[in-house]
Amino acid sequence: MATLTVRNLDDDVVRALRIRAAEHGRSAEAEHREILRQVLTASLEPSPRKAAAERLAEFRRRMAGRGSATAAELLKESRMGRAGDLAGESDSQ
């Protein structure tokens, strides 16, 4: 394993690192390693947003052609129903 020394850090950065380490129950050095690991391996893993978009795209592919109404169609139907309800209320008064 290699050793990495980081010099000339602002006191605020060191303080934030120590606080974060304490919140996670780790030493500042262990927290520093974890931060580096997360940041540097994040490019190897899909981001949560990208993973969600991929799952949604797959869901849309699986549901294609099933004949379900689109969101626009459902909204139009809902608005027409409410308009009818309002028209019915004014007739009864």
C-alpha cells in the first residue's frame, strides 16, 4: 500500500474532515481514504441518476405497446371529468 501526504490544507477543511470522520465512527485518516475511494471509483460505477434513467428506459421498453394511456391522455380525461362535475353542480343549484 502506498502512503499519501497532503500538505497545506485549510484549518476549516481539516475540521470538516474530523467532524465527518466522527459522524461515521472513523479516524480522520480512514475518512480521508473513504472519501478518496468514493470519489475516484465513482467514475467506474454508474451514478444513481444514470442508473435510475436506465431502469426507467428499460421499463418503458417492456411496457411499450401494452395500450396503457399516456400521462397526457390521463390528464385530459381527469380535466374533462372535473369540468363535467362542475357543470353538473351548477345545474343542480
